[in-house]
Amino acid sequence: MNNINKIASTTLAIGLAMASWNAQARDFRLGMITPPSHLWTQAAEAFAEDLAERSGGEHSVSVFPSQQLGNEAQMVQQMQAGSLDMAFLTIAEISNRIDDFGALYAPYLVDDVEHAARLLRSDVAGELLELMPAEIGLVGVGYGMSGMRQILSRGAIEAPEDLRGQRLRITPFEPIRDFYLAAGTAPMPLPLPDVYDALANGQVDAIDMDFEAIEALKFYDQAEHLLISNHMMFPMVGVVSGRVWRELSGEDRELIITTMNAHLDGVIDSVLEREPAQEAALRGLDITITEADERFFREAIAQWESTWRERAPALATLREAAAVLRVE
């Protein structure tokens, strides 16, 4: 073969290799409801940077926070259709589609964020993710979380009766709606970006929220009574469209799993580190603090359990696992 033919042959081989490389390259789109300042969004951005670096620039991830691609129900539909690649979702939307995930919101399933972290990192919680591909066409990669749920209100809540009739903002999913209905409130689903104004104009009387959001978004400016109850954990899950997943190579799947899980696990670590300081900061404000435990919600818990014990068979297994992890 002469030099010209050699050069032509080499050029063709390089061109074919580059074409194959480019065919595998992806610009993934990742949606979420949290604002840019939120811990979950920061983790998604860090995941995007890390995936690009680990893939040698082959893959990139564009992150769309603040419901830019729609609410969580709409993003799930987009992933089922394959038009959205990934999302960081509250478990709330998953529980609307798979009842067993509702068990993760059982009132007082866990005591605090440390206990929640141990449960979310357990094999029992991991087994729930295996339900997702067949039932809703998504691949569950791993869990993150936010802090424990509290109640911030415009008026004082010092006894269970004080909750009755309160218009209380919730994330729109059935387990938390059923809990607050049992507590006698009028639960009102509202997206996170609308909460501050809803408190300011009196559209809602109280909100179900974690310390981080209460502090970072300054909801306490519009509601000066905080019931520290730690009544429920609030998990998050990183998911990939099942349609997109089927198109990926084994190497790319493993890369996404390891990279995303590292940042989801980092979210949990950050919550463990930050929540004590966030609680201390709120306790230092000129607001009224009341504390409550499981006894405060005794009747509501009994009613919730009677409904969800049958709907979510995983509840019994999760409570057993949580009990063991509590002892540890």
C-alpha cells in the first residue's frame, strides 16, 4: 500500500471511530423542582460536572431546576416517554404511583436525620428501588433526602386541637395528605416557589417543611410559630428514564450509577452535617418554638396506619428494619 492509500485508510478509520464515539455521546437533561440555591440542585450540578469529567467529556448533563420542565408528575411522564433523561424527585411523586414507597413517609418511622440516613442506606430501602422499572418505567439509582418535617404556622400550635381547620401547605402526595387529614387540617398542595407568597397573603395558615427550606427561603418572615415535631422524613430519589437506560452501554450505566450515587450520598451527608446548625439558627430567631413528639399525633398516626398498612405491604418490613437500626 502506498503512502497516499495509507493516509486515506487511516483517515477513514479515524473518521469511523469518531463517528462511533459521537453516536454514544449524550447531553442528558435532568429536571427537578428545587431552586438553584437548594442542596439537591447543587448536588445535581456537581453530578453534571463529575459525569462530564469521568466520561472524558463524552457525556454532559444540563440541569433544569425550579420546575422549568414542569412539576414532578409531568417530569415522570416525560421520562416514561423518553423525552427527559433524568430527574431528582421527591419520593412523594413515586409514592403516588407505587404505594409501597408511601411507607417511607410513615409518621415517626424514624427518630431523626441520622436514623433516616441509616434506613435509606439499608438493603430494605434499596429493594424498593427494584420495583420502579417494571411498575413505572424508571430506573431508581439511589436515595438522597432533606431534613425531617416540621410545621411552621402563622398562629400558635400548642395542642393537637390547634391544627384542626388549619389550611396547611403540603407537597402533593397521598401519604402526607392522609396524615394531615387525620390530624384535622385542610391540606393544600402548593409548589415550593409559591409558598412564601401563600403565607404572606394568608392563602395558607401553616406549612409542612424542613429546617433548611424554612431558614434558606425565610418562611419565618411570614409565620412566627415553629412546631418542632420531626414527624416524618422526606427522601429524594435519583432516577433515569427506562427508555434512555436501554440505549446505554453497560459501561455508561455503571458510570451513571456510581457517579450519581456518590452525589446522592453526599446529599445525605450534607443534611446530617447541616441540620443541627439550621435548627440552632431557627431557635435563635425571634419566633415561638413548641416541641412535639409521637404522643402529640397519636390519633392521626393510628388513622394513618389503618389506611396504609394494607396499601403498602412494605410498611411492616420498613418498621422492622427501622427498629433494628434504632437499636444500633
